Amino acid sequence: MSGSATPLPETGTAWPELRDQMVERGAGDAKWRDGRTAVYVFNAGPDVEAVQKEAYTLYMSENGLGPAAFPSLAQMEAEVVGMGLSLLHGPDGSVGNITSGGTDSITMAVKAARDHWRSEHPDDARPLNVVAPRSAHPAFDKACSLMDLELRRIAVRSDHLADVAGMEAAIDDATIMLIGSAPSFPYGLIDPIDELGEAAAATGTWLHVDACVGGYIAPFVRMNGAPVPPFDFEIPAVTSMSADLHKYGYCAKGASTVLFRTDAHRQAMVFDFDTWPGGRMITPTLAGTRPGGAISAAWAVMNHLGVEGYRAKHGQVTDARQRIEEGVPALGFEVLGRPLLGIVAFSHPDLDVYAVYRQMYRRGWIAALTTEPPALHLMLSPFHATVVDEYLADLGGACEAVRGGDTTTMGEARYS
Ligand SMILES: *Cc1c(COP(=O)(O)O)cnc(C)c1O
């Protein structure tokens, strides 16, 4: 549903009327606040939502493009990045920036790796490549397509984790980046970043850890006592990381962090240009204008929650995940691997999980699916801890309906 030409109204409409219209338009959207949506939205509760909103509007008109004009935003960005680095074992000298989202962070990390490689191989014009597990996010394909890089996706192991030996075999002397996910989106499982680190060190390759969905939950889940393996700058070969504030950082949308081990690595990301009539323009990320609200809301939410707040919210997420992991085997499902964070996927040996998905959709549950293998996929929020029993009861009903031959289509399934 992309737009086509529509005339702008000749005369304007008063805001209260427009507001009513907008609220009305949302009536058919996923009712995520009631806890039945486990994709797209992170529901940390009304307290966090209120902080996001007010902090966003305080700096909504300001522009992070102008640090000299808005030192407040520059300082908030530096503090948010600093908190990210300290959570992810950034060593002395590590640096980063806020971007508009995971895709932006990933694109800029790939750009930095490419330009860094080129600066070390100034006379080498060969086509370059990137090596990733098959489970890596499509943002890498988008970045590689933009930059004419070849993305080599290597099949994952039977435990759904990156096959490091296979990836190492795909590295050649035109490989600019090796990728691991912490965790991967489809499986919610953390790749063996330590082994990837060994492969990266042995071949002198830039290692990027995509912690878009894990970076702001995994450190707290570890503090809460779960055996989260090393996945961040703690591993010396990790060169850069992406970690989304607008996912498990519970910040307003439009905010992620891209982090680098050294400023020399980050400098390869920055675009510094002055050969036009407008003077020198330095942009660290893909954006020109950078919405101040996304930065200020991130700063406010992180300071509002603090370590205690995040540990408590993420404890609710992992509690919900554990109870789902414990509940679904009774219905015959098999959880893929051993998830530790907020994503869980489960397949079924003899039921069509896509038919189960449609049944669940009809019951008002909006989630995701995986294809290798076919599985139901949940990305959980703190609020889900309150609806697990309801979810499992509905899942039982959905399985029974599918066993009974009910093949609801998505067309018939109506969110109500
Ligand atoms: C969400 C996600 C991305 C992309 O982030 P956006 O903010 O949606 O652009 C990249 N990698 C992983 C693992 C993700 O979960």
C-alpha cells in the first residue's frame, strides 16, 4: 500500500477533528497494549511509554545534525553511547553513534568495514565480500546490495547456530567482514561469537556482532543469573556491534547504536564532505537531519530504568519465555535450541504450524513465523508475563482445531 497522488486539502482541518480521525484509523490495528502482539512492538508498560513520549516531544524539533547548535543532544548521544559501551564491555577508546535503527547501524558498520579495508588496500579494486550465517538479518543484504558487495550466507549448523568452520572456509582475501548475531532474529539464539572471534583473528577479518535485538537485554539477563556466553567487545576480535535502543532498550522508535572498538574504526564510517557551495558537512551515520526526539527519549528511558529497572523488566521477559518453553512441549512442540533472551521459536513434528498460526491470529494473537524449519516465533515483552496462561490455553485450542481439520485462512481470520 504505497501512496499514489492525492490532492492536499484546499483548506485545513482543526486538530481536534484530525486527532479523532487518527484514533479512529488505529481501531483496526494490533491491540498490542493488551499483550497479544509478540512482534514489531516492545511493551514495557505505561510508565516507560509516558517517559518516551514526553522526553521525545521535549526535543522533537531539535536536530542532532548540529552538535554546535544543540550541545544538549550531542551530550545525550555521548551518554547513551557511553552506557551502551559500558554494558557491552567496550574497552578504553571504544566509541559509537546513535543511528535511526538497526538497518542504519548495520549499513554504517558495513560501510566502515569496507572503507577501512580499502584504506589498507589502496590499489586493490577487486569486488569485495562479506561472510554471514544464513540466519543473519536481511539488513546486511540491503547494505551489501547498496554497496555492491557480495554477501555469502553460510548454512547454520543443526543446532541453528553459525557454522564457524563453514564460514571460515568462505573467507578469502577479499572478505571485508565476518558476521555473528547475538542473538539471530529467527531463532533467538546467540551464535558462537568466541569461535567467530578466533576465525576473525586468524584471518585478520573485521568481526561485526549484530546485537540489534540482544544488545540491551543480554547484559541484564546475565546479571539476573542466566548463563549468557561472551558475545560482545569482551571478545578481543569483535570490531563493531549494532544494538537497537528501540527494541529491548525500550526506547522510542528511531534509535539504535553502532559501536566500534576504536575511533580509527569509527572514522571509516564518518562522511566528511566540503566540495559543494554549502561548506563542510560531517555526518557520522546515514541520516542528514537527525531527530532530536529519538536521542532525548533514549537518554530519558535509560536513565529512568537504570540497571535495576532493566533487570526487573527483562526478568519479566525471560520469565514469560521460560513459562512458554515449559508449556509448549505438552502440546507436542519442540523449542528450537536453548534460548536465553526474549525470542523463542518452536516447531511441531506433525502439525502444520502455519495453520496453527492462522488459528492463533483468529484468536487475536499476532506473532511471527520461521521457515527453516517452519516454527512459531515470539518476541516477548515484559507485559507478556501477564498473558502466558491465556496464550498457552489458546495455543492448545488452536492445535485442536488444526487436528480437527479446520484450515482457517488469514482472509477469514480477523483481528478483533
Ligand atoms: C531488528 C533487527 C535488525 C534490524 O533493525 P531495524 O531497527 O528493524 O532496522 C537487525 N538485526 C537483528 C538481529 C534484528 O533483530
